[in-house]
Amino acid sequence: MKFCCEGFENLYQNSDKRGFSVQFHRDSDKKMKLIFWLCLRSVDFSDEGKFKGQEDLEITISTRRSIRYCPFCGKNLNRWMMNPKRCKEVWDEVLINKTNKVWGSKGFEIDNFNINNE
């Protein structure tokens, strides 16, 4: 997969780790569109269980916001990622396999991913 810039690639590679990352998946309403999320985690996904059951601790474990453009280079992310010459893996998953894969996250599929949680 070829990314639009090094900054976006770094976000993608930081998935499920503390700090900023990016995730994306197929829009279930529009077959030819992806939804992109800029994510922020205060703890690694692998350490998240250490904070469960501690209701007296007020901390945001993770949050996310939808984005359309790369926060680094400004490219339209759907136009970039839905180009089969640059991102054949994404193109094949979205159009041919029609999976609910969430790129940039370990083990998530849309069924397990609350896409309305903004």
C-alpha cells in the first residue's frame, strides 16, 4: 500500500499504540467510499485492560474523529486510497471481497467497531 505522505504512513503504523494514529474502513452505505478516523490513545491497546474496573479514575483511554483529508499533506484520502494503482490491497478488499476490515487496527471489523461513536 502506498500512502500519500510519510506523516500519514507514520499514523497508520502507530495503530493501537499510545499517541495519534489513523484507521479506515469501507462505508457501509457507499460501496466506493472509505471512512477515515484520526485516533488518539492515552495507553497502548494491549494495556487498556489495566484501566477497566477503575471507575474512580477519570481518563480518556481513546478517542477519534472522522477526517477527509490528510492532516499532513492535505490530499483527499478517498481519492488517494481508492486508486487501484496505489492501493490495490484496499481496492480489492472494498470492491471484490466487500469485507468489514478496519485498516490500521488489530482485530477489528466493523461489526465490532461502533462507527457512530464520534
